[in-house]
Amino acid sequence: MGASVWAALGLALTCISAFSLISPAWFQSPTFSFGVLTYCSWPQGDSWNQSCGTFGSLDDIPDFAWKAAAALLLGGWLLLAFNAILLLSWALAPKELCLRMGSGRTPGMQAAAVTTTVVGLLVFPISLASPFAKEACGTSSVYRSGQCQLGWGYVTAILNAVLASLVPVIRWLSVTQDLPSWPWKQAWGACWRTGTWPSLPRGPGQQPAEYQKPCHPAGYRLTQTHEEVQPRSEEPPR
């Protein structure tokens, strides 16, 4: 899959994450709903006539766990957005420039974004024990929503985190499926993680290959063809 596809996926995940963050429908009762940053109320039986508000800053959020969840989720979104910008820049930049820049660190950045987001999603339901949530949901407590139901905003955030966690795995599989056998896959794994080629282990009668540094996950590039330096055995040298 091309760099433009990964850039489009990164931008889509970033937009969906932002949409879920501003959604007021993480938990909702018959007359009230609230999310991480917004909340809405409406008359009984008239959900189209809503009056909504926004928490302007962390100081306005009514509970410490809520504040912690908001900070984590916003941090995860910023990491996801930065990752998407990097992917877009590599998709639009000339290939020669991309080879000098490398892109081995983007999977790690996306993994950090997913981890931060998941922790925020786990922390947020603790705020159901806050006075604000109890006023809306009645007998709510930690991880118990009381009279409130799980809203589409929270579900969207969870699904987006799942998709964001799968993208680096799919991307890694797509660029390694056509690689030759050991030790090139081993070298490619190091290239993917660090952005530079490692020293290739020598097999019997094998000459060391000269690498172009840094490497680039759009494809491996060697100054010598892999047939010229392919080891005689599939087993690593002892």
C-alpha cells in the first residue's frame, strides 16, 4: 500500500478522534448527556431542542479523574495528529528527500497515541462517581452509569482506538510480506524501528552489504542486490 493510503488513514483516524472528543454523547440520560469536553440538556421527550455547553479549560471540568482523562485523550489526539502530518508530508515530499528523512519512528508514535488514548478511555468512567455525573445519572458510581446509557461518542472513541492500534500492524505486514528470508527480514525489522540499516550478520562465505542510510519503509534499498549477498543457509551463523 502506498504512502498516500497510510496518510489518508492517519488523517481519517485523527478526524474521527477529534469528532468523538467534542461529542456530548459519551453518557446520556433521558434529558441530559455529557462527554469529555461538552454536555447538553433538553426537555423530556424533546431531544431536538437541546441546550449545550462546553468546558472551556481543565479548571472547569468538575472532577479530577475527568480532568486526567481529558488530558490523556487530548494528548493522544495530538500524537495521532502529529503522526498523520508526518505521514502526509512523506506522501507529498519527493522520494529522494524521504530516503534521507526515514520514517521508522511513526509506528512508535502511533503506538504511543493509542496507549495514551486507551488509558484515557479507562480513566473517564471513574468520573461517574462525581457530583456532576450523579446529578445527571442518579445512582452512578465508578464504572457504573446508573440511569445513564453508553452513548455513541464513547463507542466511536473506542472503535477509533482499536482501528488506530491495528494500522501499524497492517502496515508492517504489508511492507515485509515480500521480503526475502533471514537475515533480510531481521534487518528490515531494525530499519522499521530505528530508521537506519543495521550491520548484517555474515554467513559462510558471505560478504557484507553496504547499506544506504537512513532506510525507508517504502522499500529496502541496497547498493548490492540481495542475490549477491544471500547466505547459503536459512539458519543464522553461529
